[in-house]
Amino acid sequence: MKIFLDSNIPFAQEMFSDLGELHFFEGRNVTAEQLKDADALLVRSITQVNEALLCKNERLQFVGTATIGMDHIDKAYLSSRDIPFHSAPGCNKESVAQYVVSAILVHAEKHLINLQGKTVGIVGAGNTGSAVWQKLTALGMKCHLCDPLLEQAGDRRQFVDMKTIMECDFISLHVPLTVDGEYATKHLFDQQRLRQLNQHQVLINTSRGDVINNQALLERVESGSLPTLILDVWENEPNIEMALLPYTDIATPHIAGYSLEGKANGTEILYRALCQQLGETPSKKVSQFLPPAVVDSIQINAELNQNLVKSLVHLVYDVRRDDNIFRAEIGLPNGFDLMRKNYRERREFSTLNVSLGANQEAHLLAALGFTIAN
């Protein structure tokens, strides 16, 4: 079996080498000619898998994306050819949620904000939105969920409408990109909705760039009284609207889900799916190949408060690192893609074992994702 893989899928050699002959490619530049002999195709979000890409291949038996998003996959075309398809739902939910926590704590420190009681509108209540809800609730923030599709499907959580979302102190977007239907998310934040934002609000997008109309956003911020912008995703990646950059508080190249654990989880999900397709019993776990964290334990004796939590969060991941790199390198040739390809290792909160003193409650740190030492 010939397995063709995006070279940016971590631990692919270790996980898939026993299943077939591996061929690596650059995700954004792969061609139909390259894939004509592929039996299995494993991609990430930058590869558009459609008829144009697969037109020269007559033997494909499996397609997988090591991501939660699927808007880059023409599922109807794959179905027409009876090609099984698998994604990696929830693989990087912790990574994205921890990015949001890190960014909000940066904002709170910069503006001397006590997060207790501040309102957060979370648009999209799937795996990632739910993880964000859990962590921000633990910080004492009042979270509102908006997801009409889940609400109509019978999800029993309490949901609000977009009117309530637009009144929140923070708005965090966690929806897939859809272009059809009553609740299409493309340009969900259009000119009209962006005009409703004020300078006291924070808009965070870690979902898909097209969920916000970037041209309308540029017009909005250029008119003054701009909201705080935290943008990890952009329209027309990698050719983003550079004029937006000066108006962002935090800007990064679509890496919110790029923790080592998050990407590795996607690899393992596809490995198990391909094993099932081939009738093989999975014999590996990606945890076998993860390196130890540079800092893996800490003793806390002081009383937990927002500043101490911020210090713990940023000990593991401070989003300002990626913001600084982004601003320094986005103007370089192929800067956006090179930053993603050469992304510096980032670990998740679970890699830090926290020992607490007597009478300290561990539930806050546990809810954020830290490991509490016994």
C-alpha cells in the first residue's frame, strides 16, 4: 500500500510505516500527478481534496484529514467514488481552548481587568467550544453558548441567541465553515454585525478566517472605536489582509490548534481509522513518541488567584511568543506557511504536574487542564 502524507503530520513515520510505503508531500503544493499512485491520502487543512486533485488517481482507498475542520474536503466527490473518508474530531480542542485562555489572560494583564463575572459569548458549542466553556467558566467568567444546530438537535444545555452574544465582553468563535443553509457561517460576522461591536469588547477567532468578513472588519477598525482583535485565522490564507495587522492585539498564523499533543492526537485518530480500513489491529499509541516536557512539575504554596494562574498558564504557553514571531516573519516570502511548517514546539497544560499546599483547592487548575500531583 502506498500512503501519501502531508509532511506536517507529526509522528507519521513512526505511526504509519508498518502499514505501507510512505510518500511525503508539501500540503499546499501537492499535485494530481504526485498522487496518481496513492492508495491512501492523509492531509491537513491546507490541501483541497477534490476532483481536480484526484482526477489522475484510480486506486484511492482511503482519505483522512488530521484536523477537525472538513471544509477543504469535497465529501460529495469522495462519496461518488466510494472512497472512505475520516477526520479527527476533537483532536486539538484542548490546544485551541488553551490558546484562548492564554490570550484572554494576556488581555486581562494588559488592561488590568478582573475576569471574575466578565461575560463570554461562545459561538459554536461542539468539542472545541465546550472545552473553551469549561476553562473560562473555571476562571470565573460567565459563559453563554450559541449553537442553533445543536439546540435544535436536542442538546440540553442552555443556549442564547446572537443578540445576547453581541452584548458580551468577549466573543470567541468556534464554528466550522459552512456556506449553505439557515445557519451558514461564512461571513457570520459581516459588515452589519461588526458595526455592533464597541471598543470595550474583544473578538477572538480561532475557527476559520472566512467566518469574519476581513474587508468589512478592516473598514470597521479603520473607522475608529475599534474592538480588541485576537485573530489566529484569516480570509485568503496564506495571502492575508496585511492592513489588518496593526489593528490586532494578538495575531498568529492559524496555529491555535498546533500544540504537539493536539497535532499528535490527529495522527493517532487517522492511524486507528486506517488500521480499521485495512483490517489491522492498532499496535501503537502516539504517546509512545512524545518527548518529555522541558518543565514538567512545579510546587505552588501561595494562594491561587488570577495572577498566579496567569503565571502557570504562561509557563506552559504564552501566546505572545507566537504573536511576536508572526509580526516579525509574516512579511517574508511564504512567511505564513513557513511559520506553520516550522512551528516551535508547544506543549499542553497537562504536561505540567502541579503540587499544591495544604487546604488549596485543585478544581480550578484541573478544569484548566493541568495535572494535579498526588
